[in-house]
Amino acid sequence: MKVHYDIEQLPEFRNAIITIGTFDGVHMGHRQIIDKLKAEAKANDGETVIITFHPHPRKVVSSAILGIRLINTLSERIEILTRLGINHLVVVPFTEVFANQPAEDYIKNFLVDKFHPHTIIIGYDHRFGRDRLGDYRLLEKKATEYNYQLKEIPKHVLENIAISSTNIRQAILHNDIATADTLLGYEFFFSGVVVHGDKIGRKLGYPTANLKINDDEKIIPGNGIYAVYAQPEGYTERLKGMMSIGFRPTVDGKKRVVEVNIFDFDTEIYGQTLKVFVKKYLREEIKFNGLEELVQQMDQDKINSLKVL
């Protein structure tokens, strides 16, 4: 898949079959749109083109931006869409100027002049342009003038996508990884940079990689202990491990941390990115009566993790 960040330097797409959206999660609901996109491209000897926006449009047009939690970062979406065989992803900088262009200008100056679409596949409720006055009917009205076909994504598909996205976020926050994975169609994962911690895990015989999450909008599972696979930067294989998310009450932790203990691994990876595939929630975070009791539980957590992995 080719990723394009400069809309002034786009190539000449061959019979562009386009759709537009954030595709957060690129989950099983989204696959219906992607499958339709690919089928149309095959039928018309065309190329699939997904147009997405960065940052998330709600950060620009909504005052309620503090609660945005995304299933995928942009780089994760790129990774998943590549696996799904999309030809082109165009990442459009979403700004107030872009959001406030008149709807007819959006169609002519953006969609038509930049993409020369053969077919546009879009939701029945898609809104665009200043004051969100552009809609499916306006696209339909302009189809003959600009010589593109228009295909509607029906209401039930869009409702399923919205419900799935909400359910995935809730499942991740409430440690229900199995449900999240089923709805996503792949294993939930996230990445972070390995930073220095207080080295307590090393003293206990369980050295941990302390993670600084790359994107503060990325949704992270709720507090607790998890069985995970970890993939350090540059590694092709995934390594078995366990993860703790929380405040480490036994050692009077003051802030929420994400720590991964990779089994049988002693390589220094500070400053590198670690990808974590969350497999199963094992237990809640507990305050133990001292470090000896904590280590005994960690021994059992490792046994339980290995059973899962």
C-alpha cells in the first residue's frame, strides 16, 4: 500500500474507487466497506483509495475533545490496511480551513480535482463542508456533472460499525480482550517506547520494560495483570511475557504505569519501541503484604501466562 501525505502531490490513480472515513479500529464492521471497495476496483480495473484525516476531525470541529480515545494510532491503521491489500491511503491534514470550505468546493476542488474518482463509496449520512451542509444527495446531484458513480453504504452497515467501535472500546477498558479481538478480527495491540523506571522489578527477579505510550489518544486496557506477547523493535518473532497496568500499590506507586516482563529476555532495549499484543486479562491489581508475597504472586502470574501463551 502506498501512503500519501501531500494532497498536492498525488499520483494519477487508475479508475480510483474511493471511500472516506477514519476507520478507527479497522474492525470487522469496516471490512464490509473494504470488501466492497476491493470488489468495485476489481470489476472496473481500478485502484482502491481510502481517504482518512489526521488529526481526528473531532479534535478540530468539536469542543469536547478531551474524551477522544482511539482504537488505532495512524501508524497502526496504516499497518492493518496494508495487510488488507488496499492500494492507496491518503492522509489528509484536517484543519479548520479544510473543514470550512463550501460543500460544492469540497466536491470539485478536493474529491474531483485531486482524485478523479471513478466511483465514490460513501455512507448515506456522510456530511462534509462548511456547517456540514454537504451530504449524500449533493454528491448524487453532482455525479453526472463530474462523471463519477456513487455507491451508498447502507444504514445498517454504518450502525454496526458504530456499535462495534463502542463495544471494542468498552471491552478494552474493561479488560474483556476476547470480545475486543473478536470484533476487531485481529489481536489488540499497542506500542510504547521503553523508558527507565525505578528498577524494582529487576531486584525482584522480574525486570520490566516500562513503556511510555507513543500516542496519548490511544486506548489502553484497564488496570490489571495480563498475559501478552511482546515484540521489541527489530525483532521478527514475538516473545512471551506478562504485563502490569496500574499504580503498583505494594510499592506505593504514585502514577499509572505500563510494565512488561518479557520471559527469558535480558537484552537492553531502552529507547526502543516495544509492540505489545494483549492476549488475556489474568487478575486485578492487588496490594500485597510486602515484596515476598508480591514475588510469590508474580511467580504464579508467570505460570498462568505461560498456560495462556
